[in-house]
Amino acid sequence: MTKIILIGCNGRMGKTISGILTNSDKAVITAGVDICDEQNYGYHVYTSINSIEEPDGVIVDFSHHTMTKSILEYAKKNNVPCVICSTGHTEDEIKEIENASKLIPVFKSANMSLGINLLVLLAKKAASVLEASFDIEIIEKHHNQKLDAPSGTALLIADAIKDSVSYDAEYCYDRHTKREKRSKAEIGIHSVRGGTIVGEHEVIFAGQDEIVSLSHRADSRTVFAEGAIQAACYLDDKKSGLYNMDMLLTDKIK
């Protein structure tokens, strides 16, 4: 059974993971860390990662990207794997992640949903086949409390497509100031914010007289929690290195 140290345990995603693992036979939470030390699920919650008395396990981090450095320092010191689920990392923080992966197993993904990462794989394949005569547009929808736009997942999809086409693609986030035809090299990225939408992403390949569309909709945060748990179990016996959902899915497909 995989042991998990849950960072951000009293946040929305942390509580979702705790609920899922309450009676699980595949993973157990041995300790939690949160600025709020409310005790809800039978494991001890610390306000500082350095106070943990149960250093054994896989770290699952659903806190804030500014915590990344201290989390990785703890992980390296105690030689434990780390699943980074936070987003919005700076270039320096990304370097910290890459450097840490040389010493310990680190799993990093902009989106922990298995479904959305399968969509990324399909979008890469479609882009490599259709690029010559199809325009590519990405539409993402989220709740009205989300701060960033476009979403990290939309950029994940766009980056994957960009790496799969032969031309130098450029991202176009807003066309209202343009009075010109669409460039064939564009990947359009559009954001919708409203209500309580958990997360929707659609990739449109628009060709001459035909359209190919790939889409994913998350109806609850459970899909992200399940993905994070699978990532922790996947990382439990891995050697040092930087891992991602693409690798996890590839192993599942084999």
C-alpha cells in the first residue's frame, strides 16, 4: 500500500483526496500539511512540512507553487518521491523541480486528470496527421473564481500540439484587435469564465468541409484527485527522474 504525505490537505483538492482514501486498500495518508491545522480524517495535520514526524511516503502537493522549493528540499532531505500538482510555477521553480528530479523521483503535470491527458495524446496524434490543411483552435471553460487565463491545461494542450507540427506555431489569445486573415501558423486559445464550471477543454481541427473535435469535461474535482493518487502509486517504486502523465498513460496502454 502506498503511503502519502498530503500537502494542502485542508484545501478543496486535499479534502477530496482524503475522502477517497478513507477506506482505500491502495493508498493511505500518513500525514498532512496545511496552514489550517484542522484535523478531519484521522491523520495528523502539521502547519509546517519540517515538523512531520512520519517522513515515510510519497508527497502529493496540492498547495501553492510558492511552496515548491521548501517541499522539494524536504523531499530530497528525506529521500521521498514527490507528486507536484500545483500550477503557475516560475522559471526558477521549474529549475528547482528539474534539479530535484536528478536526486529523487518527481512527478509533474499541469493537469492530474487521466482523461485530459489522454486527450493531449490524441491531440498530438491528430495534429501530426492534420496539420497541413486544418486550422487548430482550443477552447477552455472554467468557473468564475479562476484567476488565470488561459488555463494551465489549455497551454499544456497547445504546447503538445506545437511540438507535434512541423511549422513554428504561434499562440493567438485574442483577435479583436486584428483586422487580418487567420494565419495558418496560429493556434487559437480562448477562455470562458462562468458559474461553477469545473473544467472543459475542446480542441477543434477545422479543415475544408470537415471538422474534427476532441473534448473533455470534468464534472467534479474527483477526477483530479483520482489522477493524483494514481500518480503517487506509480511513483512509489520509481528511481530518480522527472515523470509525467504521458509516461503513466503509456505504461497503462502497453
